[in-house]
Amino acid sequence: MRVFWLNTLDELAPYADEWERLAGGVPFRSWTWLSNWWRHYGPNDADNQHTQLATLCVFDDANALVGVAPWYLDCSAMRGRVLRPLGCGEVCSEYLTVLCQPSREAAVADAIADFLVQNTLDKSPDTLHWDSLDLEAVDAEDRSVAELVRCLSGADCSVHRENGPSCWRLELPTDWESYLASLSKRQRRTVRRLERDLLTSGRATLHCVTRLDELPRAMELLVDLHQRRRQSLGEPGCFA
């Protein structure tokens, strides 16, 4: 397998469709999510030397894209040159990983680890110089990252693990009545009262966005309603 370091979205864009397939339907791993994250959270200055895209693409012998490490390089005097996953930080991405074809996790991880180790030894200007790899928002059972950590550890890289925040998931019933039936008697009364006082009375109406041109206005309303509610409780709100 061959590994290439790509450091602009223009270089990565031709592989967007393959990237989406490797994401396996997980939104936070998709090209759409991560490329837009970089457009908004990446550096505004093209000459910025402190933060730059550093995504690794793995190709097999048939020149097919079989793996992607969607990372960027964050440089500081205190921590050195740190590789971080696209999508990390304050935007609440979850299930970040090294993308790869199913059943090829070990081979892709081995190729990436070998590339990273070789780049610590090669001091030429066009290599990816890095000091540490800081992965977050990773599922504790993620096989791709586990394989990468195993390979790096086997190459005498120091590894430190710690638990991150929990990612909660709710299994929802298939319809509204089943949801109500799952609640306690007191909660059902509360929900029924809200339905009667807000929706049935017409005080509140439910709007479904069905066209892209409706989305900007809908987002404005969502942000406004959320902020007013949280601020009434003395909180800043998610969109502060």
C-alpha cells in the first residue's frame, strides 16, 4: 500500500465520493461534514504555518483509495507539531476514526504507522513533520484506531489512553404513541398537557423543511428559539 499526504481540500476533492463510501453512513466521518468543518475551523490565511491540513490517503496496488486518516497539523511552541482529527473540538463530532475498507483495518493501520514513523526520520522539507498524535471523540471499541495504536506502539511510540466524555444514544420507538406508552404516567400527563396547550391550541406550530432554500430561515428560527429559552434560565445557550 502507498500513503500520500494531502494538505489542501482541492487535492482531496477528487476523492470525495470514495471518502463518503469509506465513511459507511456515519455523518461525522463524511467528506461533507469534515470538509465543511475545515472550511470554518481551518486557518483563514493560506500562508498560516501554525495550522494546516494533513490528511493521509492510503491506496492499494490497484490505485484504489482504501483508507483515509482525516487529520490536520496544529503547531505551537508548548506542544510542538500535533496531528489532530478533523471535526474535533467544540463542534461535538463523535465516532471519529481512521476510515478504511472493512476487513482491511490492520493493513491500512500498518501503512499509516509506517508512514508516520518514516516521517519522523526524514528531515527533508516536503515530509510531514510531527511530534504527537492526539485522537479524541473516538469510540472505545473502534477497530481502526485500535490497530493504528497497536502498530505505533510496536514501533516504540509512547501511547497514553484516557476516557473521554460519554456519548449517549437513545433508542426511540417507531411512532409517537409507542413513545408516550414508554413514559411514566406523570410524564405522559405532562406531554399530553403540552400537546393540548401548545400544538392543539395553535400557540405553537410544527414546520418541516422540505427545500434547501427554506433551511437558512429555519436555522435562524431554531437558534433564536433555543437562545431565548436557555437565556431565560440564565444560561448562555449552545449558539452563544
